[in-house]
Amino acid sequence: MHETPSLHRDLIDGRVRLPRVGTVAVGATPSLPWFVMDAADREVEPVSRYLRDRMLGDASPETCRSYAYDLLRWFRVLWALDVGWEQVTEAETVALVGWLRHAQNPQRQRPGSLQAGSVNPKTGKPRLRAGYAPATIAHNVTVVHGFYAFHMHFGRGPVLNPVPENRARRAALAHRSPLETRAEHRRGRLRPKLKPRQPRAMSDQQWSELFGQMGCTRDRALLSCYVSSGARASELLNVELGDIDWTKGQFWVITKGTRARQPVPASPEALAHLAAYLDETGLPTDGVPIWRTRRGEPRPLTYWAARRIIQRAVERVDSNWTLHDLRHTAATRMARDPELTLVEVQTILRHAHISTTELYTVVGLDDLVDKLAVHYSRPVQQTSWPTQYGADDIEAVFGGGQ
């Protein structure tokens, strides 16, 4: 058995920092909207070939950007270990996974932030962990596996894929009818354990508290549209003036994944806030999103700017809601409305499978506070037995303490 080199062990234990070299840059062509550059500002050609192939397979520019950052992290590991991308083995994958498990995530190191991983008493949501999330690790490993599977198809790269294959998963998913329940299978080696993500919705009081922190007409309109439509963050931010149907009370958005243009509802209150916002700032030109910045020259509001609006608000009320929790809140309200069927809610939220919509019907402990208060206030009921049973028989069966 070969001994693990010391630098590999240091990376596995998170004792060293990856070199902050290389970057992800914006591409100039539709076939490569994002690409990776090395420390000398040269394009990493193997990555570009793979990303072009993903784009030709109808991947979205956002997917291309996500894959580029994962591969940049992978190449930083290789640069730190001084290993060429064509000479890698499973040892480098182990170093990547170990580093992601134990290193500190710089995006979690915010000044004044509370203990990572602790539960917020107001929302019941755990705060983000100090390191990288299991979903981030799983995604990075999957991207690296796909990168090498692509190059090995053309005879490039190492003889074996550095990411271990999961044959159990392949066997469980092969030749399976979509009507059958998905078979359980073991996790692949180096794959993290992923827990089912339970949706967290705001109560009416929590929603009013958060909405009260919005300091301008734009932010009030934005939150109202989110919580009434259930649209995803990126979908709503790209809405243009021509996408608003004021008569029917709906927006047209580009759906994540399929990128089909589909309608989502909007409440009369949300449309009223939106009209006030457009009246205050003026109508945008054609082809420009309606949500714009308020400082300096007006620019389209990005996802990161919208997320920061929520972050500033929740910091003032000592909670940890996120932008995506607004979609969870909208979905939970719809799923618990007795006048809406689950299939109708699935249509509104544009879920591919109704099992995803069913997650919003689960009742949490926070939803049972009033019922539990009534339960605890009731007197304890004394045990009684039907009169047709004799006392001797009851004592023989249940004991003298009954």
C-alpha cells in the first residue's frame, strides 16, 4: 500500500489553503459563455473543450458558469500538488474531497456572524456550516467525473477516471420504468451523505416582520411578487415590461432547466406594489429587466444584489431567511389552501414531479404550537375499562397497576 504524500495529507485535512490563482472569465461566444484562465491569464483549453460540449448538449449559461468554478477549484488542487491534469489518479480526488470537507468556506466567514451550524431560534433553520456543504462537494465531484469521462471518450487524459464509479447506482437506475419507485443504492466512494432538504416557510407574523424591513418601493414590490408567484430568484429578476400581463395577473418567466417561457401568477397586492415602483422609477426600455439598481446609473438587479437585500433585512430582525425561502413560503401557502388541489399547486410551481410538491404538505412542529397548547391544557384522562370485563381478568392481563 502506497503512503499518502505529506502535501496530499495536508490538503485532505484542510491545513493548507489552495492557491488563489486562475479565474473564471466571461466568454465572447454563445458556445462558450464562461471559461477558465490559469495564473498566466491563459485559457485552460481542456476545460473549454468540455464546457463547449456541455453547451452543445443544451446546457444553460448558468450551468456553464457553475461547472467552470468547480473545474477551477479542481485545477487549483492540481496546481498546488504540481500534477498535470492528464496524470491524475484517485489520490487527487481524495485531496479535493478532503479539502472541501475540512477547509473553511470564505463566504461563511462574515464579521459578526453567529456560530456556524447552530439553529436560529426564531426560524428553526440551522445556520450555514463553516465549511463547504455536502451538496457542493457532491456537485464538484460529479463535474470532475464528467470532465474526465468526456476526455477519455476521445482518448485524452488518464487511463482511469480519477473519480470512482458507482456501479450500484448504475444498476439501480438501469432499465427502470418511471412508474416504479426509485430503488435504493449505496453511495459511491468519496461521495458525501446528502440529507433530504426540508422546505422552510415563514409564518404570517414572520413574513410581516420581514416585509416591514423593506425600505423602498422596489424592495416591497420585489418581495410581494416573490411570495405571491412562487417564482425562483433568477426567473423573476429577468422579467421585462412586456412579460407582465396586468389583465390576467401574471408574469411570463423563463423556467429554470427547460428554459421554456411559462406564466406564473401574481396577487393584486403584488401588482399594486409593482405599479407603484414603476410609477416612481419610470418604465424601462425594451429588452431591459424591470428590476434595477437604485444607486448610480440604473443597471439590472443581479441575483447577488437581491440576495443582499434579504441578508440586510434578516440581520436586523435576527433571523436567517434566504431568498429561496420566499418560494418555499408561497408553495406552503398554496399547498395548505383547501381550495387548491395538489396537482394545481404542482402546475403553478412548475414541478416536474408531484413528489416534490408533496414536500410542502408536511406539517412541522412549529405549525402545531396552538394545538399542542390545547392538548397540554386538557386534564389527564383516567383509564377506564368496558363494564363487561371483570376486574380479575383485567388485573391478570394488565397487572395490578392498571
